[in-house]
Amino acid sequence: MKTKMKAIVCEKYGDPEVLKLKEVKKPIPKDDEVLIRVYSVFVGIEDIMQRKGKPYFFRLFFGLTKPQKPIFGTEFSGEIEDVGKNVKLFQKGDKVLGVTGASFGCNAEYICMPETGLLSIKPSSLTYEESAPICGPLAAWNYLIHIAKIQDGQKVLIYGASGNIGLASIQIAKLYGAEVTGVCSSYNFDLVKSLGADHLMNFTRENFKGKNQIYDVILEVSGKPSSIQFKSMLKEKGYYITSYPTFSNLFLTFWSSRFNNRKVIFSATGLKPVSERLVFLKEIIRLFKEEKLKTIIDKRFQLEQMAEVHRYVEKGLEKGHVIVNN
């Protein structure tokens, strides 16, 4: 039986060249775990931040001087190759998609996951590549449906509309009848419009403080602006939701909850209980099966090209999702 596997290992923070293809020990599933042969992995801006160790406060959680978990990657699809003796929910040969979260480890040929983790049978209508980028739709569902509870006719602005979360947010917001304004580089206008955005703004040129438009929901998933910039554009009792815990966002989250009818909310979907995210995942899979949600694939790479992948994603020019195949 094979005891070694290929993996991309990052033993220090730095440029893409710190990512090395190595042979490491193949994991063995525990009694309550499944062993998964990884076929496709999504690589996004979070992977870049992890490799660089920036923002620096991330190192408090992921390693002060070097990554505690040297094999990155959290979103994957693949096939179950083996199961622990106590596993009841899955069996050998199941085609699955999932998220390892803080355990990481997807940039390798194999991973082990508990059967009760964020794991699900892959819809047969989706390829492995289309199934891998699942965190974006999960976050979009959390922000727009679970938190903001968007309704037909509401106005939604998505800042970072061409990113992983943004692409799913446009589709979900339109499904629920919202009027969507997508903010991104003009380079991605055609992509964002093709997914249903009603209006487009160029975040490199627009002066948002001068805009008179008022929104029910402002979703900021780019990490670039702050909630202060948008406070005059938010409807009373509206929601400003961000996935980035900047100082101004955290302060206004505290302030608005006590002294303001406008809600400023920071939410990290990946920190929610697995049981709650599994509920979101069930809804997302339903949308995929009903062909109401789709994955936009920009480029495909092989595992040994991971340094090149990081250089490409770091430029921010991708039109959709970047997938690494094993």
C-alpha cells in the first residue's frame, strides 16, 4: 500500500517560491474519519494571505514565525478511498466535496476528515472542478440570506463582485429578487454583468462618497474599503456586512449595535459551527442541482504549478475561479 504522497509544503512565510513540491507521509484515517483522494482544489486570495503571513495578526492563529500547518488549502473535491471502522455516513467510492477549514491540508494528493465534518456527496451534475470552490457560495448564503434576509426589490451593493464570494453573491441576490450593483475592476465588468448584475461600478475610479444611491444591503468582500466610506449610502436599518475584521469595521460593529439603526456586521462564515454550515451547504447544493447557481472557472493548473498559481492569483486578474488539479 502506498505510504507517501505528493504535497505542496510551505515551511516559511514569503514569496510564491517558498511553496515546495515534496513527498510526505500519506495520512491514515482514524476510526471516525474518511480518507479522500483529492482531485481538485480552489486557490483564492486567502491562500495568498496565508503564504505571506499578512495581515500580521493572522500569525497569532496560524503561526508567529512560520505556518503551523505547512500544507495549505481548504476547499476541495475528490473521492473517498478508505473509511474508518466507525464511519456510517460515507463509503468507499463516494464522490465528495468539502471544506477542511483550519485543518487545511488540501494541497496534497490525500486528506483525512471526520465524517461529521463539512463534507457532502458531490452533485453528479457538477465536475470535480466545479465542486471545489464551495466557500464562496457558503459565505454568500450566510451574508445575504442568513444575516440580511434579503427580499424582493431590495437594493444590494456588492463590493468585490468578481471575487469568489462576490460571484456567488450576485447569483444568490438575483435569485431572491434584489437589484444588484456590482463593484469591481472594469476588467471584470462583462463577467459580473453576465451573472445578472443590474449596475456596474469601477472600484478604481468611482468616488463613492459622492453617490446619492441608498442601499438596503452593502456587502464588502474585497478587503479594500471601510464601513466609514459607505455609511452615508446605507438605508436606515440596512446592513453593511464585511468578511474582513478591520479596526474601523469592528469598532462600528460595536457602535452600531448600541447607537445606530444601521447594522455593521463582521461575520466569518468559516468560524460558524459545522452543523450550521452544513445547513447552508444543503441549500447551496440544491441551487447547483436546480442549475440556479454555477461555478465560473478561469484557469486550471496542476499541483506542481502552485507557485505559478499564487503569482497569478496575487495579480488579481482572474475572471472567475482558479482550480488546481491532482
